[in-house]
Amino acid sequence: WALAVGTPVLAARAGVVVEACDVFRAGAPKPEYRPLANHVVLRHADGLYSRYFHLKQGSIRTSVGAAVSVGQPIAASGNTGFSSGPHLHFDVTDSTPTETSLLSVERTATQQQRAGGAAGAGATDTAADATDAAKEAPPPPGLVSGTVKSAAAAFCFALPPASSPLRAPLVLGDPPTADSPLAACDGAVVLLRRCLHVDFVDKVRRAEAAGAVAVVVVNNKPVPAVHTMGWGPAAQREAPPGVPAVMVPLVEGEAMAEALQRGEPLVCTLSGSPHPRRFRG
């Protein structure tokens, strides 16, 4: 819809805000601008989503988790992202990337801390207090309350239900881009980096071959959004990987990688979204 920059955008239906991005300033009809559109996504009671793209920077008047009513102003139209001129892209879908998976990350006490706590239990309370403090320590910078925005891969058919999530230690992939077979990582969730020279599905297959139970791919774009990892026609001629895979934003992914490099043990909890797609096919 062609609209002048600054035109009020109203909610077409009542719903809950599940995505709200308001950080981008510019737009152009160039591929590199595709992930740079300010947007709002609402989830509706029937499981559908309405999406509003190319919004003006600084204009969003709501936030994730907020309930909005039909006709409520939520933003102003703009010209951000992949755009040849001021307009509003509005559509309705049965899914949205950030509601395809649930991922949380938490720190755990190191083996040394656990051993120290056990040894000190019969002597003084000091070691036990230190161990408790370590267990309660906040997650690394960049992780908010342990929950990380994520999007499941399009070829990922193995996400466990939210009622019985997968829980396993997080380890760094070696090599980090999976451009060659990975070092053994039996029973772990592997953290890999997005790159231009290895397809997503090949990363996940190599991680699965190395014993990983799930894969977390760190976006290489400095944007808060995450995207559904796809697979091309050639890859689809083979069976999909048998382990779940999700993408996380660069900032949160780098925070996890830095924590692991410092030797801080992290544990991932991963499941499918509690908001299943309305339509399947």
C-alpha cells in the first residue's frame, strides 16, 4: 500500500505483539536491505499473524507482549528495508519466525565449583555459599533472563514439544562455521556461525554426524531480527537432518560464544513453539 511517510498505521485486528523492530533508518531496492525493515507482528486469537513492514524509525507505539485492540495506532508508515518508495507491506500468515521455537540458555556451576561445594559442606558454609552464588549468577551479557530470540529452520522437523523440551550443554563448534567435518560433540547443542560458503543444511548435517543433539546458528548480520533457515532444491533431494536447528541474533550468539570461550558452562533448553501453525501442508 503506497503511503506517505508518517501515515498512522492501525491494528487491523486485536492481538498480542510478538515482534516489534524500530531501529532501522533507511530503505532502498537493494538485496542487502531485506533484513532492515522496521516492523510489528501481532498474534491473533485464532493463531494467525498480521505483519506490518517498512515502518518509520522511532514510530512504534507498542512493545512485545502488549495487547492491542482493533484500530489502535501501533506505528507510522515509512520507507525502511527493501523498498523502492514509501509504503506499507501488510500481510496475514499462519506463522512467524520468532514463534517457531523456544530457546533459553543458563549458566551452571563448574565441576570445580560443585566439588568445592561438596567438600565444604561438612566444614563451613563458605564453599556452599560460593557454589550457590555461582548457580544464581546471571547469564552472560546479551542474554535477557536466559531467553534468546530464535527461529527454527525450515528443514527442522525434530523440535520437541514445549511440554518436554530438549536440555543439553552448549559447546562451540570446531570449526565454528562447519566448513569441514566437526570435532566430536556427543550429546551437546553445538553453536555455529552463519557464513556465505556453507549452506545451513550442510552445517546441521555435519553437526549431527559429530553427535550433536541440536544446532544453534548465530546470524552474521548485525540486526536484531532472525530468519528461517531454508534449504534449496538440491538439498531437498536428500532426507532432512534428524536434529533440530535454530538461528539466533548476532549479539546474543556472540555473548554465548564469548562465555564458552571463557570456560563458563552453559546449558540450552530448546523446544517447539507453544503456538503451532494453524494450517499445515
